[in-house]
Amino acid sequence: MKPLEGINVLEFSTMVTASFAAMMMAEQGAGVIKVEPIELGDPMRFLGSSKGGISALFANCNRGKKSLRMDIKADEGKEIVKELIRDTDVLLCNFRPGVMDGLGLGSETLRSVNPRLIYAAVSGFGTKGPDRDTPAYDPVIQAQSGFAAVQGQGKAAPEFVRNLTCDKVTAYTACQAVTAALFLREKTGEGQHIDLSMMDAGLFFLFPDGFMHRTLLDDDAEHGPPLSESLYDLVETKDGGVTLAAANEAQMVGMLSAIDRLSLMADERFNSPEKLVDNIDEFREILKADFLKFETDDLLTKLKENDVPAAKCLNYEEVLEHPQYAANDSIDVFEHPILGNMRRVKSAPQFGGKRLEPASDCPAHGEHTREVLEQIGRSKEEVAALVDQGVVRFSD
């Protein structure tokens, strides 16, 4: 039995954040209905690599769901939402503040229909303040929560993490908040309203190490360099590169032993942790020539023999072929009815020592419209009338 079996989720979203959060719940057993706009659906369907009208990005964020293609601005569409809410445990949306209220589908309205409902509203910047109504995309949140500053530290300009990091950090945060609210509901019998902003989720994620130099406020606090100065070290070899993290004295001794430069520990510029930190750039410059004497595999062997955390910097194909992922049963290949042969990464947590099998294929736009409507008792004639009225549509 999967952990969230029996939990029903209704998702109103576009793009990554809420979609990825709802997919993680689906992977853990929840039944998820994704309500998509009637014309084009989630715009993520059309971004990047695609086949048959479905993008890989959409597939990677939406497996295990049913797609209901419906106009929620129509009165009948709103009524269908309220019918679905009666048996829904979690509603997840990521529209700007006030949008769902304006549609008559806000938290108070729907939780009056079902007091046990967990209503999770994700926004870019929160429900108050000057940026409340500002459109939010991942690079905007990275810029305003400090990611670009951290990545650009010591460089001429800020830099982004070139990945939808804040979108996905917010998705994980949403999942944790929802499951906490479900646990609270088990104690109280009552639902919950959750507000979550991408900006808050991004800062909370980044803060422990990224803002440690802005945490202690008294004048007598001693401020050391960021962890990235000591933990993140990429060195060149004869045939590539190795990242290593000599984070303590024993690992530093191990690293120098591996390349036969232990004599540097006696050098007055580097013979204490404080001096090493003060002269780290000079220390690394000295070692460049030593690392270049080794081929990557030989250097890794010596570093591991000396218990120094180290790894080859893998390219995309090497990542996918790494034997550790095979040992962990992390990746598989399956055949999607529209997208053909697909690689997918399985959900990370293992329950009872076992990897959860991935949820079903991602849905076509409106693939489950008829099924969902029949699930709430609508007859074939009623469904046909809804199609004629332009309230719902099936997949093309």
C-alpha cells in the first residue's frame, strides 16, 4: 500500500510548481485530478522536447493524474468543482492571489462545502505586499530570494542556477505542508488553509548556508567564509575534472597524501585552519600542477583510498549510466502510448526499503473528462449537454 492511497487531490495549475507537487502525491498513491483550461490546457504541454503534442517536461511533472478539460469560469463548471470537492481531501492551486476567490472557488467557499478540505494556495510572492500581483517565474524568484547572489559570489555579476530550482523547491515545500495538514486533520477532524509563496520557499531553502553570514547580528560575531569556499573545489586532471570536498583536517591530510604534497601542511602559510582559509586561493593555485599530473580515474582512486569525498563531474549520459543509479533502481524505461519509449526517474523516497513504482502515464488533455463526470453521477446525456455548451471537452 502506498502512503497516500485513499487521498484525493484536485489540482488547478499551470507550469511546474503545483503540477510537480501533485505528481509527487500521485506517486505516493493519491488520486489526482488535474483541471485544465478548455482550449490549450497547461501551457507546459508545449515547452521543450515533445512528441505527439505532449512535452517531456509535462510528462515529467504530470504522471499518475486524470485530466479534466473544463471551463471553470462557466457556472456549470463551478458547480462541477463543488461536486468534486465533496470527496476531495486536498485542493492545490498556483494562481495569483484573489483569482480563485474571483471565480467563486476560494478557500472559504469550498471549505464550507467540505470542512475537511486542505486548501493549499501557492503564489509567487504571497498574499500581501507590493509584489502580491506580480507575475512570477523561476528566475524572478531566484533573483529576489538570493540564489543569483549566491551563485555569483566572487564573480563579476549575479548568476542563475540554470534549472527550475525555486519551482521545484516550492513543490517539495507544498507537499510537506499538505501532508502535515493531513496529519493534523487526523487529530482534529478539521481541514486547513495553507498559503505558500515561492519567494518564501526559496529563501527558507537557501538561508541555512547561503545567509549564514547574515544570521548572527551582534558586533562580536565571528564571520567565516561561505561553505562554498571550502567544500566546492573543482580541479583539472590530464583528461577531465574532479570535484572534491576536503571539509576537515583529516580529509585535507588525505587529499594532500593522495597527491604526495603532505609537506604543504608544514608551510607557514597553511599550517593552521585559520591560515589556510586566509590563503586558500594561493593554496589552490599551488596544487593545480599537482592535480594535472593525474588522470581522472587514478586521482579518484587515490582520493577514495584516503577517504576524501570526491567524484568525477559527469556529463548527461554518464549520469544516466552511473552504476549507483542501477543499484538504487532509480531509473527505468517504459513505453508511453503517445510519447513512445520514455526514460523516467522514480520517486526518491523508499518506503519499507522498497522503491515506489511510478504512477500511470501522464494524461492527454481532457483524457479523463467523461470518466470524472460520470464519477460524480452525471449521465451520458448530461455530459453530452456540457460538451454542447462548451463547458467541457474530451481529448482531441
